[in-house]
Amino acid sequence: MKTYFFIAFSFLCFQIYAQNAPIIDALAKKDSETGAVVKVVQDEQINYLLNKKTENYAESNALKRGWSVQVFQENSTGAKDAALEIEKKIRNKFPDEVVRTERVSPFWRVRVGKFVTADDAKQLRELLIKEFPALRGSIYIVKFAE
């Protein structure tokens, strides 16, 4: 019985690992029998999340140097509360991204994502501007080093 369970579990893991192409891409191909094509219209954020490689997520969390999107930087008396509120809102909209509030005297900062390339950070920046237009003037791509 244990052998069958192990074989079934191994097969399931292989199937999950083998599904590298997003399902949307598979649907967009012509059906071999009917020639039908499925057109999926969806929000840009869904495309971003579907195309994001989950195996790279753990690696990006461990990055010591790279690119992030800074969405807030302020040193006023209410800056801490504002930074924590912005962090909360971004975590709700982008639960798979690394969102962190930092105190780098005299500033409070909120940064989102840890990316190897600036291009990946630019994609996230565009989504953040779309989701939070009030922050547009304070959203920048920045280098980080921990």
C-alpha cells in the first residue's frame, strides 16, 4: 500500500512540476479537432501573477542585492502610521509580493518586491501605479543591498 501511495504521490508531483506554461497560453492555442480558440480577457494583475514563476519567489526572498519598487518615503510625525497603512493595502492587493516597511533614519519607507532585474521591477511599478494612482508621484524603482 505504501508503494502505491508513493508512486501516486510521485506522479502527482511530476504533473505539477511539468505544468510550466500558464493555462491561459494553452487555451489560446487552436484545438486540433475543431480549430476553436478560447480568448481570455482578464485584468493585467492576473497575467502578472500567472506568469510569475513561483520557484523564483523563494530565491527572490533570499536576494541580498537587486531591485525593488519604493512606494513611500517620508519623515513627518505621522510617517510611521502612513507607511504601515500603505504596507497593509499593498499586501492585500499583492499577497505574493515581498512588502516591507523600513526605518532608515530619518525616513520611513515602504518597498515592494525583490527582483534580480530592473525590468521585473518596472512591471510591478506599472501595476502599483494602476492600483494606487494617489501614490504615483512617489513610486520609484530602487536598488537595494542588504
